[in-house]
Amino acid sequence: MRLAVQTEINLCKYCLAREGIRARISTSCDLCGGLLGRIGSSAGEIIEKLSEYEYETFLIGVSIPQSVLDQEDELRSRLKIKGKESVKSQITGMLTAKIAKSTGKRPDYSRPDITVLLSLSDGSVSISPRSVWISARYEKSTRGISQRDSKCQTCNGLGCAECDYRGRSGESVESIATAFFTSKFLAESCNFVWLGSEDENSLVQGSGRPFYVEVLRPKKRLSGKTPNKFRSSLSFKSKDIRISKVERLEKRITEVPQFDVRCRVYLSRNEVSQYETQLEEIKRNFTEAIINVRLSRKNRVVHRVIHSISPKQSDRNDLELLIDCEGGIPIKKLITGQDNSVEPNLSNLILGYAIDPEKPFDILDVKTRRPNPNRRVREHPENPVEELSEDA
């Protein structure tokens, strides 16, 4: 039933019908600003912008000036109109219906591939594609490449001629992976979650180190590909880096898995040293042993497990240590005892040896795992702890 009234504002046929009012139809509208009459052209503009993107689902949002909402509330209060659809809801619904019909895509109100915001104030349209999350592994076959980007020392990350206006200096796994994934997804940038790290002069071998990528503002989603085709289309190999085992994740990661690391550390003997290396004590003290790792940035101590350390002495008296341990242990600090942030450490057991600066250690394998609450580990005699309170 429609209410026949004289209104003090001009209303278009859409707003009159929505409010249930019988009155003269105006060519201009003080409520929707005439947008409801221009829904077709607004939808056309949105559809044109969406044509640059690959997506299956979408969500339309409309930003309306508060004065319009207040005016609608005032009109409804004065005319005692209740339970009617709002002007914002009507505009959103009409746009959604037209775009769905024209594109063949479906609206999704929980996790859309792409979100569109139309501003009624200035008519602007903004497009926000949902990030694509990926898991992968990388191998590194060349020394001298860091895992993460470092800021250009000349411009402090702002961008200059020295760094080719990238804000970063040198080449890294991060910069190589960012260039690859942004080109594949036509994205703006990438964020990374690393499962551990290594020295820039370390190699990463075996099945590689796991990592996660958030691809930001992608124009392509590669959503039509099967897992095998998705994996093959996103494999990368250069003379320095190989990216493999690429998998699409359904949503952003909320918990990083625990992992174990196998690495080989290279130590060189000081020729004038008279110290004897205590190889048997290294093996005995660091078999299923708990160590304490002080996290400087978080100002707290966590417990990690070293499963085994196997020393091997070469003919020239150089020493190699094969270490199997949980992730999250700073390998160099475990060896040198630097700032006592890893305790116990090997510093007193390898006197006369130093880490080889040209090849400090190599990552042989990284395996993710699930926590085992029933696992028992041996407490180190010099530094016992009651329980393994936190895993990597």
C-alpha cells in the first residue's frame, strides 16, 4: 500500500516506489542524487573497469554521503515509514544484479575475488582484488644471494638512480620471486612469510626451503587451472634460484608450521691453535638436547631441540658439522656463542676453529612437521629446562 502525501523534497520514481509514497515524480532526486536513474551507465563503467581483472565472484559496495542517509531517516520519521529498504541497499542491489547479468559472475558476500566501491559523492570507482596466497619452495645454487631484500644505502629505500629506483640494493631470493610472481599475476607486489633463513653465502639444497607468498592486488588469479597446471605454470628456474612445488592456498595462513632443518657447517682451523677439538663431547652433549634461544626483538627465551650433531674432520684439519635440529636456531650463534643468545653452544668445544666466511653453512633439507606432544627429549646437563614450551 502506498501513502499519498505531499513531500517537501524531490523524489524520483525509484525512491517513491521504495518508500511506498504516491506523489509527483520528479526529474531530479534529492535522495539518490539521480543515481538510481543512471544505474545502467554506472554499472557499465564498473564492468569496463572489471574487464581488466580475472575473477569469478564479486562484491559491490556503495559510499553515500551522510547527509543523504540523514535526509532519508528524517523523511521516514516524519511519514512514519518503517521496514523499507534503504537507498544504499537499493543502489547496491540494482548494481549487483546488472553486473552479475552482464558478466556472468556471481556475487559473494563473504570472500569475493574482487570488491568494487562506488562513491556517490564524486562518482569514483575503486577496485580491490583479494590477495592470492601461495606456498612454494626455493633452492639456491649460488653463494652471495641473500634471502630478503635490503634497503638501498644511498636512498634508504626511497628509490634513486643507484638502485634503479627500486629502493633495494643487490639481488635476493625475495626480489627474484617478487618479479616472477608479479609478472605471472599482473600484481602490484608481494609479501613473504619465510620458514627460517640462511646466510647469503649459504646454498639451499635438497627439496628447498618452504615459504609463503601473498600476491597483492592481482589482475590475474589463474583460478581456472588445475593444481598440476597451476604448479607447472608457476615453476621458475635460473642459474641461481629455483622455485618449485607451488600450491594455491584457499586463504591466508594464520599459523606457520613447525619444521626441521639439516645443515652442514664449515669450520677452518687456526694454524697456530693448540686446542684440541672435543668431537665426542659434541656428539654426546648435543643429541636430542634442548637449547635456549633468546629472541632479541621479542625479548623472550624459547626452547628448541637439536637432534644430533655429527663432526667430521678433513685431512687438512678443517671441520664439518652435520646438524639436524628444529627450525628457529641461529646456526652461527650456536657455533660461536655470540652474545650468549643460544645456550648451550659449541664455542668451548671447537676452540681454534672459525666459521668459513666464504661458505659458512649450507641448508641440505627442510622438512615441515606436525607437533608431537608425546615426544620426549633429553635435557642438557648444564642447562636443564622443565619442558619444551614452544616449537618453531
